Amino acid sequence: MRTTKKHLRRTGVASAAAACAHMKHMAPMAHLAQIALVAGLVTGGAPALAAPTTTTAHIKLDQFGYLPSMRKVAILADPQAGWNAADAYTPGTGAGQIQVRRWADDAVVLSVTAQAWKSGATHAQSGDRGWQADFSALTTPGSYYLFDTLNNVGSGRFEIGTGVYDAVLKQALRTFFYQRLNFAKVAPYADTRWADGASYERANQDRYATSRWSKGVASTARDLSGGWADAGDTNKYTTFAQEAVLLLLDAYRMNPAVFGDAFGIPESGNGLPDLLDEVKFELEFLKRMQNASGTNGLFLKVGLDTYDGEVTPPSSDARARYYLPECTSATLAGSAMFAAASVVYKGIASQATYGADLLTRAEAAWTRAKTTTANFTTFETACDDGDIKAGDADVDAAGQRSSALIAAIYLYEATAKAEYRTFVEANYNQVQPVSISWWGPYWAPLQVALLRYAGMNGVSATVSTAIRNQKAAQSGTVSITDYSAGTDLYRAHLADAEFNWGHNKTRSVAGAINLDFALFGINPANASLYQEVAQQHLHWLHGANPLGLVMLTNMGAYGAESSVSEIFHNWFRDGSAWDSAKTSPYGPPPGYLPGGPNRTYSGSVVGITSQPPQKAYKDWNAPWPENSWEITEPAIYYQAAYIQLLARLMPSGTVDTQAPTAPTTLAAAGVKATGVTLSWKASTDNVGVSSYELYNGSSLFASGLGGTSTALTSLYCGSSYAFTLKARDAAGNLSVASNAITVKTSACPSAATQVYTDSLASTWADWSWSATRNFANTTPIKVGTKSLRADLQGWGGVALRHGTGIAASATATLRFWAYSPTALPLRISVQTQDSAGETGAVTLTLAANTWTDVILTRAQLGNPNLIKRINLQLQSATAGTLYLDQLQLTK
């Protein structure tokens, strides 16, 4: 139901580990001395472990552990407000009174001094006062616990090592397998505790679903089987799937090496990473939602029309299933998912055909959406009347424009068609986050898509610069500003307003958007700080929070002393065998992420909303009127956001120093005045090729290319290019170059005026000021054999004047390549007459040591009817050097 919406692990003796894990399962906060005793009895000797005699829940840390390189800070909490306010604790604060001890033999490996947070102030958001104990100096892999020598109490066990999160990722991803509908969960793929037959396979269910508007009418029956249950309910939504699919695809693109082919799902071992197998399961359902329409649009929703008759497990549910037909929101979401997925699957040799089909579907859905939205001006926002329970699958107009923008970005990445670039550049600043200049913990797939777009070939430098500059200004947005100021006792600040329905997803995204700075090379001086912020959000989710609770279900066998026991879920419902990991026979499967603390909870349970925001949580799954779903319901998009954050922070395994093989048989076809299609045979790699880079001579021309072909649509007419291609893997290793090919584009049409190629055109004159010019510079060059070098004094400029002026049509553009050894602010304007003022001015900052392809439209230049003079001015009092190449004006 929804509305809008350590295994005593790694110890060696299997039986001892199982016994200890069982005790953790039964009593997550039990004294670990008991666990040590069990281990000793099983082995028939002295206790194998030297756990602390008494543990305390007041020491909060990542219960799974830490990577060796991570910042490691434990929180020693003394509650002052909230449900545990009476549970007082004052740790040892003398020099070295907090020890890190080795779990196996109690050896003290590090002593640290706890530091009071804010001089002993109470942290209002958690209701705690506290101390922080930084033990980052410990990097040696092993099993440890923290010990307070004043109170003679210790923490639970944690690990340090490169594989500390491997099992956690596996369990978190496997929840998608348990969310599959129309698919049996049987051994060996499902633990026998969570086995069930295929659900909704009856004659009136998913393979024969009928229209909500013609229930039971055979002519409306469609096969809409497969796909994931959206959340705790078993309905399937095209629009809600968008975020989950895109988050998972991005997780793979960002760190493919952590997603292996042995996660224990039926497709394991087929040569494709299991994450991509799982995403394919959802994509196949979405393809059926498109096939069912007959128009290339997508159906909106499949599910039940009643709450009555709810049963568990899902395979026993005999209620009829219905669908809501095509809606613009579903069609645009489908186009976005198919387009993004096509880029990923086309880049894997065995999946090239599958990826091509996804691309065809994405373009077909895009074309359909152009019709049904009257070219993206009118959107259907009331398709869901609520008859199919329970989530409202409608999306408002702004959300649909965001879907269209995501679709256009990935369609441009996949095809390089000008239509998609034009759409992006006309609309990117009309939707959040750009429209409000706030890149907060929402719209994560769009944020990543925009940052990817800013680095694509042929993108307007103005748009690229605007996107990157706006992201660069976000250090105060759930990022390093609050982190450096120590705003949050628990070191992972989010505003009170973010503790609402779905908080754990918001927190996961908050971590990930900090990692985006480093991924896209923005504010590189702060890269390590952004990484720390992201890590702290992960640690919060892993138990370094006021609740001392790992925000994943039933993880006692994988290292959690205290993890979520109950979730609101149709299968794992209240009173069932799967009710509670503490009190029922089975509990829910490991790895589910619930919504989390919610200060806006509206159910009947008293005392939740009066808690400090970080404590506004209850571990239960009761139905109405208690409405536990507002706090403990999981969802595929919560899960995907967490998986992405975890995966991006994990190492890619053994350090990969092996470069991919070189691409082969690079070839060109369809040469035009401004475009050509390049193709090649795929490279191979010991881990996997992540992308390809295209070079013109020694200069990087385009990066991030996927698949085995690309269409270039923004070349200069009448120009020669010397192309080579290299492959790059996720570790950053770059292959040697492919074979070289020379491509000469067709002659320029009469509508194009060449201002500067290898020399200044005869009809143009040099009217520059405060600048030393060299029109025959030989290095660096972008195209041809020469470039224009200008050594500019402060506020100096290059000005080029035409004798009579060039008529400018509505589609006129000014285009050139620009380069500077240092970051250089450049102001670009035109004049209609020598004596006339400027008709528009655009300022952009050139990145250092890279050629920037500057493309400005007539509108950006102030809509002049005539262009007589082009001015490129240094927007600084500090001198700088500017190089220009291939300057042209289209009429």
C-alpha cells in the first residue's frame, strides 16, 4: 500500500559461525560475550573469540565496518530527548580512553581520545549530546570493536577490509529477485524461508489482464506479465519504475566491476552482470507495456482494484488484475528508460542486438509522445482515477518534461541526432534542478544525465558551462559546507524537512550527489571531502545513527547487531510467518531498505511525530489505522538509490592495471558536410570496457562513447579530420589507439560563411584591440594546419569585421573552437553595424588545456538580422592567451 509516494562471518569454523549468527538473529543486541561462549563450546576448547564482556548501544558506528581508506568516526551518544532520553551515558574522555581492540584476542591496536561535539551541546535533530572518536588511523584489515575504558563497555564487532560490503550489496540487490512477479522463488535461488510459487498466473491475472475501463472483457486482455512489484504492494507502475531503473543503470555505469555474475539469481553465470539481468527482467515487462498499446506508447499501471482479500504469500492471491491504458507520462518514462538502457546494453558485445532494440523502442516512444503531447506542450496528468490500488501513477507536467529531458539526453548520447540536442538545450533550464539552481537530494537520474550531457560531443559550450557551473556552486547543498562545520552530531546532515516519507532514499541520494562532483571533475580540490560526506551517509544507514539501527532488514547473519526487523509488505505482513526477524519463524528476507524516519507520519501510533526527527521511527508493520507503511514500507526506488550509493563507494576489487585491447577496423560511412557515422569492432578487457574515446590527431574529440558506432553531427564543413579510437575501462586504463582514418567532410553549403579556417577569409578584416595576433599559429590546432593565436591584455579582444555584413536567418549560428592554457572568461557578442551597440552578449569560461566547441544560436546572440562584426573579448583585467580555430557563421 502506498500513496504518492558479522554472519559471525569470516571466523573460520562454519558451525560456530552459524551458532553465533543464530544468537544474533534471536537477540540482536545480546552481549557478545555469549557469542564468544557459544563459539568455544562448539569447538570444544577455549572461546575462539575475545569479545567485550558487556556491550553498549551508545557507541554508534557502521555495524558492517569500513574500507581501509575510509574516515572512521564513532559517535558516543548520551540521549537527552526522545524515546531513550532516560538512558544516560558519559564515555571516557581522557587521553586514549577509547580503544580499538582486535576481536580475536583483545589486543589494543589503537587508543584515541573522544572529542565533545559542540562543547557538550545537545544536537536538536537527534536529541542527543555526544562525543566523536576518530580511529581513521587504523587501516589494517581485520575484526575489531571499540572499548570505553572508563565504563568497561564495548561496541559490537566491525570489520576493516576491502570486501566489507560485498555481502551487503549482494543481499540488497537480491531483494529485486524477491520483488519479481509471475516468477517462482525456489531453491537454490531463494532461501527456503522465502520460497514461493509464481504469482498472478491465473486466467484473470497478469498474462490476461483486462482494462480498468472494460473489466473482464476478453478483447481488452493483454499479456502484462513480469516486472517488479513496486513496493509493499504488488502493483506495477511504468512511471514509478523510471527512477529505479535509471538509478540501477547509473550504478552499473559508475562502478561496473562490483556487479558480478554470481549473486545467486537464476541468470547468474550467464556472462552478464546480475544487476543487468535484473534490470532486463523489468525491461521485458516494460516492453510488454509498450507492445500492448499498439501505438508505441506505454500503458501506465497494472494491479488490483481492491484491498479486500489480501493474502500471503503472493502466489495464493487469486484476485483479478487490471491495467490502465496509455498515458503521456508512461510513454515518456518508457522512452527515458529504454534510451538509457540502450546505451548500457549496446556497449556489451553479447547485448548489442538487445540494446539496438531498446533504442528503436525509445525513439518510437519519443515519436509517439511528440504527438500525444502536441510537441511537448500538453501533458495528460489525470490518467489514474485511483481504481487500481493504491499509488497514484500520474505525473505532473514538470515531471513529464523531466522524463522527456532524460530521454532526449540518452537518445542524443545513443544517436547524436540534432533533434535531441536541440530539445535538451531548449528545455534543460526549464525544469528542476536547473530552474531553481538547487541540486538537492532529488531528481538524481536527471542530475546525472545533465552532467553527462555537459561532456558530450557537439553540445553548446554555453549550455555545458551553465550546467557545470551551477553544479559547482552546490557545496552548500547537503554537502561539504555543513560537513566541515560539524552541523550534525552524526556527521551526515540533512535538514529537518528531509525526514519525511522515503527519508532513506533521500539520504542515499544525498550521498550520491556528493560523489557526482568527483565523477564529473567538478571542484576537484574538494574531491576527498565530497567522498567523506557520501561515506558518512552510508555509515548512517549502516547504524551510525541515533537509533543504532542498520536500515536494512534481517542482516544479523551479515554483520549487523541491530537491523530492521519488520517492514510493511504484502508478503511479509503483520501476523504472518514472515512478520518479524525477531519473533516470527522467518522474518522478511535480508537487505530490504524501508522508508525510514518520518516526522510527518499521520497514523494512529502516538509518540512518533514528537520524537526528534532522526528518531521518528518505529520497527513494526501494522496496517491501518497505524499506517506503518509511511515509515517501514520498502520500494524499488529506495532500494536502487541505496544500491547506487553503496556500489559507488565500494572498491572495484583487485587493482586493475590491465588496459583494454585496442578497438579495430575503425571505419567511416555517410560523410556529409557536418557529419559522419563511425563504426568499429569492440575492445575486450579483463574486467570490462566502460567507454570509448575518439581522438582527432592528438586531441580528445569525444568521450563516453558506448556501443560500436557513433554518429557525429557537428563537424565543420569542408574540413579534414584524422580520427583514432581508444577504449577505457572502469579503472581508467586506456588502450592503445585503433587504426587511423582520415575523414574530409563535404564542401560547405552556400549558407555557411567561413570566417577563419587556416587563415582569415578575404571578406573579413581584423579589428581587434589590446591583442597581439598570429593568424598562422601552428600549435595547438584543432582542425587543419593553422589556428589563430591572440595574446590578450586585460579586457582585450579579437574583433573580426565583414565588409557588408552577413544576413542572419532564424536558424543562424556562430560556431568556433576555442582553447586557452588557463581557465579564461570569454565574452562573445556581435554588432549589426560598426556604430551600433551589441545585439547580445554571452559569457562563458573556457576550461584550461582543452578545446571547447562553442555554438551560439541567433537567439543567444540577440536575434540580429545582420552580423557585421564578431567580438571575442577577455572578460578579465588579467592578461590571457586565446586560440581560435574553424570560426564560421551560418546564415
